[in-house]
Amino acid sequence: MKIALIKLHIAVFLAGFTGLLGVFIELNEGLLVTYRIAITVIALLLILLFTKQLQLLPAKNILQLIGIGFLIALHWVCFFGSIKYANVSIGLVCFASTGLFTAIFEPIIVKRKFVLSELLLGLLSLLSICLIFHFDIEYRTGIILGIISAILAALFSTFNKKYIHIASPKTMMLYELTGGLLILLLCLPVYLKYFPAKYMFPTFSDIGWLLILALLCTVVAMDLMFQALQKVSAFTQNLTLNLEPVYGIALAFIVRHENKYLSASFYVGTGLIALSVFIQMYITTKKYKRKSE
């Protein structure tokens, strides 16, 4: 359990960089995600072929993973859209509501009882959103996209937990993201019609940031998350992911000086996010010790 939690926190730390990378990459959110997934799929395929770990799955399982991949792709589009229509801080803080939505979805999807502590801790995370920023009309679109992103994150994490036994983490990622990429490519012409892009191909600097985003913040981070998910619940994973805004916003402070636009309530809200994570880690560890005795 301890190793799983360490892997999870390393993955979250890597994920904290994604918000800033979303600003550095000049492509619009739809194209950004498409290129990100394409690079990730190629890298995963090469790794699995080279290590001879690629698993062939039944058609039923492939369709299940493709569906999850679509949720992941849509989550990323909304997440980066939130950052581009608002800023890094708001996009990441909205993501903190994932814990609340997971506390609602996971019992329904994996068919277990609702846990009052999870609902209360999820509500604590949601409260932090209200404290961290004021609902300025200037950021309305970004806030809406951020909340949708959190809902989608809760859904795909919960389904991943349900089907975690299907295959190895990297194989699951390959099938999911390949499905997500195919669906994105089908939807992209319609998407670009309503959300036109300044240019279709990444610049030289974009390519460098995309490689970091795809290889380090996606392949490595998601593999660690999948490994952790074999030991912890989807709720614990998503609640721990609430530290992603802390890391990401800290970077936004340093690099983009976004602290100039945030009030004192930001620090209170961030403290509540961290508190909810530590409480859940304590509860989870305590339950694990009881089972081990």
C-alpha cells in the first residue's frame, strides 16, 4: 500500500506540470490533445513491442477500453480548454472537484456502498473551489470547462478501477488512448469548424513541449497511476490528484506570476485541498493496517 501511494504521488507531481505546458503549447486544445495522444500511442506501442509485453484482448474488452479512452480524450480537451479560456490556476482548481464526483460515481459504477467520509471530503474539495476564486464573468467559460473536465476525470478513473484486471497498465493505456485518438480524429473536422485554429501543425518549440507532455507527463505518470490503482480505490486516486492544483499553481506563481490575481481565499482553499488529501490518506492507511492484522 505504501509503495502504491508513493507511486501515486510521483504521478501527481508529474501531472502538476501539464497545466503550465498547456500554456506553453500554442496549439488550440483540440489539436494539442490530438498530438499529445498520437505521440503517447506511438511511444507505448514501441515500448510494448520492444519488451514483448503487448497483450491481445477480446473485442468486448477492446470496446470497453476505447470507451474509457474517449472519456480521457474529452477530459483533456476540456482541461486544456479551461486553462486557455481562463488561466492555469482556475483550470487546476476546478479539477479539484474530481473527488466529489468520484465519491458519487464510484459506488454506482463498481457497485459498492456510498461512504459518508468520501462524500464529506469531496464536498470539502468543492468548498475549496468556492474559496479559491471568485466567479468572475471573465472566466465563466474556463470554469464551466474545468468542472466538465473534473466530471470526466471521475468517470474514466472509476471505469479504469472497474476494468483494471483486463490487462497490464501499459497495454490498457495503449488500447484506451488509441481509441481516444481515433474518435478525436473523427470529431476533429467538426470541432475545428466551431473552434478554428490559428495553425494546424506544432511549431518547433511546441514539439519539444509536446514530447515532455506525452512521454513524461502521460506515459510515465499514467503508468504509475495504473499501478497505484491496483492497490487503492479510484476515490483515493482522485482525491490525491487534488494535489495536482497545488503543484501546478505553485509553478504558475513562479513562472507566470498568477499570484497577483488571486486573493487570500486562495490560500485557505489550497489548505483545505491538502487537508482533505491527508485525511483520506490517513483513513486509507488505517483501514489497510486493520485488514493486515
